[in-house]
Amino acid sequence: MLPSVRCCKTFRSSPEDIEPKARYDNKVRQAVIDRVLVDKLNTTTVGQALERDFLLKLSTGFLYHCLEYAVRKYDGAEFRAKVLSEFSGSLCVDQIHLGHRVVLLASDPVSDNPIACALVSKNDAAHMLRFLRNLKNHGFSPQTVISDRSPLYPKAIAEVWPDANHQLCVFHVISEVNDHVLNAVGEIRRTLKPKRIKQGRGRPSKRNRARVKKLKKQREQADRLFRRRHLLVTKKSNLRREDQSALNELLSLSPTLGVLRLFVNDLHELFAVRRSQAQAWKIWRRNRRNPSYLRNKHLVKALEVLKKNNMVPLFNYLERAVSIRRKIRTNNHFERCNRVLRYLEKVGYK
């Protein structure tokens, strides 16, 4: 008599394009991905939404598996080929600090495309150099590279792309100069505002009442200068009618405020979009020789930021066509990508 043999072998077939051993088809996976990327929901809210709408009680592990599926499905080579075919020759490079990690990001401000990103452990020259070399190996040869004034970029850009123009971000430089102007405004405010208003006992004399009234008026003027100090560094074309009247009141408080405002106007004239390089250098030399600017220690520091070594890479955008100068003179395109990434990160960690 033959012994009984128990068969324990089974097989399971999966439809085409379905993950092995998957309990749901790709439509469910795509529904999860859409709620994360399109609707900006976190994993907990995604599970609740699918259970409410489709009566699907999905585990947290499956939700993360859907994200891994999306990463595997993503074709980096196809994306690089697309952005390379649309590459304008201008490249924004910057970094984002995310806790103990740093995201290196490159984008194209003219064609409005993100180019590449890398998550690194440290913001140093070695990681930046490797990131730029990878871009070069993928076929990117920019004519202009836009960055801020970080010391990481000049040497790395010159080593990877020696023929590329290094464009410093005009917005960052103007912000740095405005900080020195606002420091001068703060000094004027401290001279206007009295430290204290002391009143003696009993009914104050007529002379003392006039003095207290004057000190209170000075305090109000100093407080108004503090609240509206941003008007002194606002571009002239961005001032509304009511802002202009408020600015005129502030300028009447001190002659030095008028000098600061003239310096800000000259600063924006210096970086005007429709300007030739000869005109820009002429305005720069005029500002460097202005005696009223040289008498103010804060404006001297501001002019030090605008020294010739910095102005050469700041004026590189003037060599390009007028139609794209506004897009390539700053790395604001990167900053917009940064805001989107920060928003997605905030939603993910809620």
C-alpha cells in the first residue's frame, strides 16, 4: 500500500502590470498617490478618505508601499531628457536646510523647470561640487549660473563650467544693502525717541507741561518711524499714493532720512532691467563718489557690499536679452520651488 502524499503546492497568477501578491489593482494605488501629491493629504487622512469614499480599509504599510511604487515607476532618465531638451542655458542653484539634511536643488528660470535635486548630509563644497558634476555628466552646459553670495559656488562653478557666467542674485544683494539702510534708520529713531518722560509731583508748571508735550510728540514720531520704516527701502514704483504721503512725513523728521531714501532710489536705478552696462557702471561710480553717502557709516558698509568684485557678477544679466533679464538676475525661481517644498514638507509632518 502506497503512503498517501499530501500536495501543498499552490500558485497564484496576477494580471499584467499588477504588482506581485497585490490585493488591489493599480487604480487603488493611483488613488492613494493622487491624494498625497494632488490633494496634499498625509497618510492618515488618505486612509480615512478612501475608507469613507470607497469602503477600503487600507493599512499604513500599504499606503507607504504605494509611495514606493510611485518612486519605482518614476523614470528619471525620461525626465532629464525632457528638461534637457527645454533647457534655456540658465541655471539656478541653491540649497535648502531640512533639519539634519540639506537639499541641493537646480532649476531653469526661463523654461520654468526644476532640473535636479540631491539630499545630502552636509552643506559643504565637496557635496556641491559632486552635484554640479552630475549635472554636467547628464549633459547640462549652462551659459549663466545664478546663485546667492555663498562662498561654495564661485570655485565649484569655475571648475565644472569654466566658460559659464556666474550671476549673483540681485535680490539677495539688495536685501543685504537694505539691512544697512535700516540700521541707519534705527540709529535715527533712537536719537528721536526720549528714554523716559519724567513728571514731578504736584501740578506741573507751564514750562514742564510744554516739555512733556514735546517729549511725547518725539516718542510718537519715533514710533511712527519704526512702524513705517519699510517705506524707506520700498521701490518707488511699488509705493501707493497713501504710502508716498506717509513716506513724506517720515522724511521730514530728519535730513539723514532723505539721504537714505536717495541712496535707495539710486540702488534700484543701478539694477534696472532696461539698462546698458555702460549706464550701470556710470551710476555705480556716481554713488561711490557721493560725499553725502560717504559721511554715513552705515552707507559706507552698504557700498562695501557693492564693491567692484561683486558688481562684475551682478551685472552679468545685462549681457543677455532684455526679455529674459528679469528672470535670470535673481534666483527667485529657486525660492518659489523652495516654498512649494517647504509647504509639502509641512503637510507631510502634520
